[in-house]
Amino acid sequence: HTVDTFIGIANFKPTGQAFLDPFAMQVNLHMEKTDFFSVSTHGVNQYTFLDYVNMRLVAVYREDATWLPDSDQSFTRTNSSGAAHYVQVTFTLRDSPRYQPIETGIIPLDSVLVSKGTFMTTPATVATRFHSCAQYDTGSLADQAAFDARFPDDASGTQLCAPAAAMCSNPSSVPDGFVSFNIALGIDWFPAASDVLDSNVFVSLVVSAIDTVARASGTAAPNAGGDPWQMKTTLSASIPVVAGGVNVFCDGITA
């Protein structure tokens, strides 16, 4: 189900003269609900420029101690305890290549907020909320060393079965208009799975892009009354944690 709508206000302020001081604004909204996740985006200066938003939960199990130590073969099994958890958000930019990331990247890292719980605004859920990418970028994410060790591209990582997924990597160029953004969550972070959809992961982030058409139009700069060059939209999404709904890597035995 998809709903496109807007919220607007208008205000007319008396001035004591023979005219009124008017003010008006509107926020365009896009909302989508599927069997797996819900997402909404809104932009103040125009309709949101995101399409095909998707999310998935990912767990990378840790390699356990060598199995069958008396054997002359080297076997390694993996353990679901101590798994690295992250969420992957993907979307496309509408009218690509019209919209391109700003110079510092398309997603401001300090705008990324994650939480878990039944509903986004309940006190228990709010208590879990944190700036994941801001913490990861400064090395202050809880259990970050153990988290990074699950991936083969880390200096201490030895798990070649894991994806080479860069966390909180902010692209400064998206020539094909497709963005894939991985948000580090921590070790064993996901809430317990539930078959009544009351166990969810919530993500909120800002997407900031340059409207290259407006910038190249030769019209006045935004501060001089021209069309805005920098466009922003806020993406808010939730995905339930259900049995079989988490993408798992390194699940099994290697020899």
C-alpha cells in the first residue's frame, strides 16, 4: 500500500496597515507498507526524491573453536552467539543523475538513528535509540572491535565467509543512482524474533543531495530567490524481527 500526500499550513498576520503578512508552507509525504517493512520519507522543499527503498537485517555468526580436535582434518564451526548484527538500507535516487550527493556524502552520519522495540515512540524503544554511525565513525560503538573482527576486510578479521560489507560508508558519488548503506548495530543486538510483529528495528536518516539541474540553470542562487540547490529528505523505516527473517552469513562448518 502506498500513500502520497502533504501537510500544509497557511497564516495571515495583520500588520496594522492596509495589507496582510502571509506565510505558507507544505511538507510532502510518501508512505509505503509491505508485508516485511514500512517506510516513509518527507521533504520540505519538494516531493521526496527517493525510490525503491528496501531494508534487510543481517547477522554474521562467529567462528567457534576447532571442531574434532583429534582429527587430522581442520574443521571450524560457527556459533550464533556473539554474531555481528547490522541493517542494510538500499534506495535509488529519482531522475538520476539529476540528484547527486553533496561533497561530504549523501547521508550525514550524525543523522543516522536506530532503535528497537514494539513502537518507535514508546519509552522502552526510545531508551535503546543511539547514533550508530556517529559512534562507529569515532570508534565508540559498543563491542566495535569484536564486531569488525567478523568481517574479512578488517585487520583482525579472519572470517572469509562474511561479506566484505563496509559499515557507515558514505558514498560521495552514485553514477547509477543506487545507494546501499550498511548500519552497524553491534554484537547480538537484534531483539528476539516474534511471530506477532511486535519486535522491530527502527531506522531514521537524512538523505542530502544536490539538484544539478537547479545548480546549472544559471538562475539566481537560493539566497537570492532562486531554486534550492541542496535537497534533503528524511527516511524513516521499520522492519520486524521474525523467525527466518534475518539474512545469516557464516552459518555452518568449514574444513
